[in-house]
Amino acid sequence: MKVKGVNLGNWLVLEKWMSPALFDGTTAEDEYWLPRQLSKAVYEARINVHRSEYITERDFVTIKSWGMNAVRIPVPYFIFGDREPFIGCIRELDQAFNWAEKYGLKILIDLHTAPEGQNGSDNGGICGVCKWAQNPDEVEFELTVLERLAERYKTREGLWGIEILNEPALESIWEMFGMQQRYPPVDLKMAKGSKGISHKFIRQFYKDAYERIRKHMPEDKYVVFHDGFELKAWKDFMQEDKYKNVVLDTHQYLMMAEMAGCKQTIEGYLKYIKEHFLKDIEEMQQYFPVICGEWCLFNSLACGFDTKGGQTVLNGLEGASVETLTSEQKMEIYKTIGRAQLEAWNKGSGYFYWSYKLLTDTVNTSGWIGWDSWDLGRCVDFGWFPLNYENESIIIH
Amino acid sequence: MKVKGVNLGNWLVLEKWMSPALFDGTTAEDEYWLPRQLSKAVYEARINVHRSEYITERDFVTIKSWGMNAVRIPVPYFIFGDREPFIGCIRELDQAFNWAEKYGLKILIDLHTAPEGQNGSDNGGICGVCKWAQNPDEVEFELTVLERLAERYKTREGLWGIEILNEPALESIWEMFGMQQRYPPVDLKMAKGSKGISHKFIRQFYKDAYERIRKHMPEDKYVVFHDGFELKAWKDFMQEDKYKNVVLDTHQYLMMAEMAGCKQTIEGYLKYIKEHFLKDIEEMQQYFPVICGEWCLFNSLACGFDTKGGQTVLNGLEGASVETLTSEQKMEIYKTIGRAQLEAWNKGSGYFYWSYKLLTDTVNTSGWIGWDSWDLGRCVDFGWFPLNYENESIIIH
């Protein structure tokens, strides 16, 4: 199967920029601090209404109508409701399985956060803190979450697979991205001792997780692991016969390509996609089925200014106050680089767009011009996303 | 202009069946009782998250992508925030104007509720109570709301018009529908004295409202009045030259046709649409531009059982527990009656579908099979709604 899917980001794992109103009246920048700044009753009310409205049955109908076959659902470590003050969300995932099966979609469950943080970013649940891997109890807790997920959904028709852990920050990335500068911690004491995760640790963790998941989940369902932003570091990993249906997940964003020197022109993006995204995936596809589990059309060129690697008003970067590109220019940029990226993912085993939906208001709030391209719904409706790209090759032939 | 639009129902005026989670943990059946069963903080949290998530910029992009040109936005009498314990929502309407103007849509502001009720239904804000017309202070209050809306948006490019009052229940309808049986009042004392509204009253109110709105709003914007479910009763109304750009709004639902004896077969629906919807609109179009401001594809045939005029589990009617029709059968029913209805509205000046979106879960909650056809998003995505029907005539040629 070639995966052609989309992430249901910000549904069960929050990112402030994707639904700012949930954070109204607080200074919280992440999901960890939100319940600590609201009364229990108000926190519950906000979370429950959000979960009941953000993603619903109708969204599964929409995704199916786009010809897609799968969704990747980020879930938090507190999904089972055993980590106060957070509220569990296993009921929502149960419902999603019923919708997926009714409308013919598969689900990749993606464990997206870990207690004390696995990457120090907002989407890891707590800004500036990356200490999970240093705490054996929490490492074990994370394994029990995976096991419980596997046990619960193991034979469901709607289950495509389980992803062990989203974007663990390896040492190289922890330094290169300057995670604590980009996502400053609120509590310095809590953040102290944060550091990148070693290859040795994550390899052992992935192997342990594989065993714990496979105890329950049959071998026809996939176990997915994230490359930690080092796509080519896994050639000697899990190559033994006993590992069945293991998928390598890589996340490739043009804003990160820009940080690595990609020129902010259509030609620059095409060159980078061809020489890095496509080439590396093609290479690694010899070892694992490779999916691009997160990517999007977003890029600085279409924003009309250099976003310095996708920084926003939330990071103190101002953003454009008026559109500087015409509709036609945006259409050309997005369709061209969209086709090229799809062609790259097609060298592997498919993709999940990030993300299905965001509530970010580019009209009534300033600084967000260009950020609508993170929203697949808007990309499809604007005609930017080449839904039927198939073999319209841009860069290879 | 032919209006081709959709209602943003349940955004600023709530209907429990369209977003049941907002009412969780209460016995409230309508917007009036909801804040009276929740703490102020929890009520605010639920309403604010709902308003920020239910309709957003991306929905305007979607509606535009369907080739539509307008939205009808139901607003409550407390929109300006001067009726405790309700929370105003003028900020949301302001934002909607910015979205509409950015994406090229027009807005019909529809004053959908009145204090003490103008029809006794849940969507009028309070079940079983219809006393507004008997209270001169509240009649005057309603006029001030219209005036403030006209004053605020009068010259906005995005303004199509203002509808004076949604679905006032005339005496005939009050009796025929048995509104208090269908929507039982909670407080019998409060409901006492409820009755249908006289023609005399509503005619005078409409004329007064016209003057108050026109004081501010230029004559190129429309003033819309609802027919009170008596489409042909308005031939001698506002025919004087001084009334400019007055539009007659009629709401035509097949579930109501069923109550009036329409057979629950495709042929039955087509016959009824031709002999009533189309014929009556064609006749009244001689007097006013006529829009069908609410309608949908919903019908008992596609549900697989007689809904007794669109009653649900909320009215104590059980509903189907499994699908009895195939996808192909549903497609045929919906596409056929959809085209016929569009042809009828096309004899007038266009339509607004009811509604853009509902959160009703037909998979995880029982009794709602068939109700997804009220959701234009799902109808488009399922391929039921004949978006490009144009001149594919079913019933005339």
C-alpha cells in the first residue's frame, strides 16, 4: 500500500498556533501549562468542546472524498486519562476508528508526546524540556502506553499501524535547532538537564517498543519509527528477519531545507527536493518502506519574506502584514513544489500531510499571511494541492 | 443576482442536535436554558471555544470553492452582548465580514431569535415559548438590534442584506405544527400565554423594521422578510414604490411536505416540488424576488423510515439503527430531488442550504442515520449535492 494521507494534528495534541483561542487569557505556550493556568472546570470545558468540534465524522468524509486512504492521528501520553491534570482521550480515538472503518480509511496512531518531553518543542507537549529519555520510569510508562494502544486496537480493520514516538530530538538536532532558544522553557529548574537523545538510547527504545507492541499487534499491521531527523542513520537498524513490517518515518519541511541553505526560489526548492528529499528516500527505501509522515506546501517564497525556518509571531518574528504575491503566483509556487514533493514521497511508500486543518486566522490576526498552506483543507479548496498529480513528473523525467 | 448560498447555522445561534457536546451534562434543550445550568465560567468556555472552532476562515474558503456566492448567518437577539447571561457575538460577525470580503462572498444577516420567543422552537432560542410579539418592549428591543446591525455594516462590500426575523410562527402554523407538543416548554409559567403571531402584527412589524433598517442601510442592500410559512399570503404587501429591494424568504423542507401528504417516493417528492415549491415560488416571484432561505436534501425515503415530519431521538422518535439503503440508492434519491429543488429555487432568486455543517455523529450515536443530509459539507463530499446542476432539468422540460 502507498499511503496517501493527512495528519489530524492539533486534535488530541494541542499546538497553540493552530487553535489560539484555546489558550485565550493565559500565557501558556504549550499543552503542559494550559491546565495549570485555568480552573479544572474551564480547562475541561475548553478541551471537551475542542475535541468534539475540531475533528468529527464529516472530516473523515471530506478526507475520503479527496481520494486519500489514511490518517495519522497524534495522541498524547496521557491518552488513557491516568496523568492528572490532563484529560484522557481514548474515547475520541475509539470514535475515530468507527468513522475510519465506516468510510474506508486507515489509521496510523502516532504517540506524539512523552512525559518530561522528548524534543523540547511545543508540539512535544512542553517547551524547552527534553528529559524523558533520562527517566527510566517515564520511559517504561511510554512503553505501557504503546502496549495499551496495541492491545486495544490490534485487530481493528481500521488500524494501519502504530508509530512509537514522534520526533525524538537526537543530539545533533537538539544543538542545530537550538530548541531551548526557539521554545524557551517556563520553569528553568524543570528544564535543567535537558539534552538531545543519544542514538544508543533511541535504538534500544525502538527495539523495546517493537517487542511490546508486537506482543499484541499482529505482524500485518505496521510498526513505525521516526528517523529523529537523521534519515540515513538507520541502514543497519532492525534489518534482522524477526522485524516484520517496520516503517521508517521521515519529516521533511521546506522551511528546514531553507535553514540548510536551500534557495528560496521555485528552482531552488525543486533542486533541493530532487537532491535531498527524493534521493535520500529512494536510498533508504532499500532498507525500509519509507513514509514522509509530515510535510506541507509552506515555504518562505510564497509567504513573501524569509521566515527564518518557519518562525512566527509566536517566536517574535513579525510576519507579513499584507499579501505581496498574487493568487496566480501562489498557485504556481504551490502546485509546482507540491507535485515535486509528491514525486519524492512516491519514491518511498507515501505520505501524510501536516496538517488537515488549522484555525489560524490570516485575515483577522496579523503575521500569519502564508501560513494557510499548512492547512490541507485550504490547499485543496484554493486548488494549490495537486490531488490528482499522479504521474505529472516535474523533476525526474 | 441569483443567490447560491448556505446557512452558517448553529454557529452564533445554537441548536442542540447540531452540536450535542455543547449541552453535555445538562438537561437543557435550547440556548435559553444552557447558561442557566452551567457556571458562568464553564458556559463562557464552551461558547467561546465553539464560536472559535465551528466556523473559521477555512470554511469561507471551502464555500467559495463550491462556487457559491453568499452565506446566511443566523444571529441571536443578544448579539450585542446586552442580554445577560448570554455572551455577545458581534466580534465573530465582524470577523465573518472580513473573511467574506477577502474571499468574495456576500452575507445575509438573519436575526434568528427574539426575547421570549417568536416561534417556540429550539432554534428560536427557547422551546415552547412564543410571547415576544405580545411584549412591546421586546418588540422595540428587536427593532433596535436590527437598527444597530444596519448601522454597523450598512456600507460593507460584504453585506448582501438583513433579514428582519426568522420564522415567526403565524397562528396557522402554531396550531398545525403543535409547537408546544413538539418543543415542550421547561417553565410552564413562562410559556403560559404563548400563541401564534397575527398577520396584522407581523405586517406592521415588518414595515417598522424596514424603516428602521433603511434609516441606515442604502437601498442597494436587501431587506428580507420571512413568509411565516404562508408563502402566498404576501401579494398585497409592500408593493408600494417606496419599498426598495425587499426580498421574500420562504423555507421549504421535504419533511414538511411529507406532513402535508407528499408521498415518500422519488416520484412523490418530484411531484410535490413541481406542484408546490416551484409553482408557488414562480407565482410569488411576480411580487418579490423570492429566495428559499432554508431547505435541504433530507427526506424520509433516504432515511429508510418515516420520520414523522423530521422528528428525532430528541423528540423521542427512535430512528434507524442500521443503514437500510445502499450508497447507490441514496445517491439517486439525493441527486434527483436535489436537482429538482434547485430548479424550483431557480424560478425565484436563489437559495441558502440549511446548513453548512453539523457535528451530529451518525456512527457513534444512534438514531441519526439519514441526518447527515442536513450537512452541506457531507452532501458535497458524498457527491449527493448537484453543485453543477445548472440546467439539468428534471421536472420541467
